[in-house]
Amino acid sequence: MIRVLPDVLSAAELQAVRELLPRVGFGDGRVTNPGSTVKHNLQAPQEDPANARIAQLVRDALFRCAELRTFAQPRTMARTTVVRYEPGMDYGWHVDEALFPSQPPIRSDLSCTIFLNDPSEYDGGALTIQLGAQELSYKLDPGSAILYPSTTIHRVTPVTRGVRIAAITWLHSWIADSNRRELLVQLDEARALIARGAAGETERQRVQVLLESLRTNLFRMWSDT
């Protein structure tokens, strides 16, 4: 399941990020994946002071986001890194690492990209995710984020004009199974609709659909065939 989170960063936080970005000392992105033949981008060192400040702003904003807490059930978040794509740079089809060698180790259940500059400032550079036979592409407004399962095959298409800047991180969820996380998301949505009265016909129908979905999928999960 893919979830777009609009306006994760506030206007003040986004302005602070813009002021910090010129001070970031970018290096070869392959430093964290030296064996890769598909990674062609620039990446901020974790110890870079400007990157560390941006990482803290992004981390605080993500954990403040109620939709992220509901959707991801985050247990731990990896350290955020700022990445930069200049003309000719891309990141070919790949799957993110399953386990990050931190202390304690972090399992990547969900990947997260936070867009930091306006999509009008560059051509190409779309985050493209394979979903079965489909390819879904995303170029979001600055300050918005996208969450997607770390198991998905994805890429960043070549930048042909301008510069693409984003922050990336990964989340270790309390609920490892994505199907179970989805059930909790549906349960929270139904609970919220009921709590505010579900007065309209559309809202009542939505509650009914959510409850039917929960029952059917729980039966499917628990049934012994």
C-alpha cells in the first residue's frame, strides 16, 4: 500500500530546510552502496552538520504526522539522509536493503521519500514504483512525503534539467505484516467516522464497506482451509 502525505513539513520548517541546503556537503551516493551499478546520485554524509539539522526537522515532522503514525505504526526510524540528483543522474530499478546495520538493527518495512524542492525546478527525477504490471510515478510538492513498502521495486528516473533534492528514510514498524497494518488502518478509519457521527449517507456507506472488508479479510487470514 502506498500513501502520499501532503504538507508534512510546515512552511517554517521548509524555509529552514531551504536555508540549510546550500551548506550541505554532498558526496558520491555510492558510499553507502559501493557495489551498486544503478545508483548515480549525490548524498549527504550522516556527520554533515547541515544534513543532521535537516534530518532532525524531517524526523520531528514525520513523527508529528498523525496519518503516518496510523499508516506505518512506526517503531523506529532510520537516520534521514538528503540526496541530490543533477542532470544525467538517476537511481535504476532496485529494492531497498532489508536490514540496516545500526545499533539496534532496523528492519526496513516502509521506505519514505520527502520532497524538498519544487517539481517545476527539474525535469525527470520521478520516483517510480512497480505495482504488478503498473508503474506509478510521483513528483510531489516540497514538504510532502510518500510512504511505500520497502519490498517494492522502484527507481528515480534520470534528471534531464535542473536539480532534484529529497530526504530519504526508512521505518521499522511495530506490525511487520503489511496486511495486518492495513487492517489497523481500516479499523482506525471506521472508528474515526463513527466517532464524528458518520452523519451523511456517503460516510455511513464507507463505514459499512470498512467493516465488511475487515470481517472478510480477518476471516481470510484466520480460516483454516
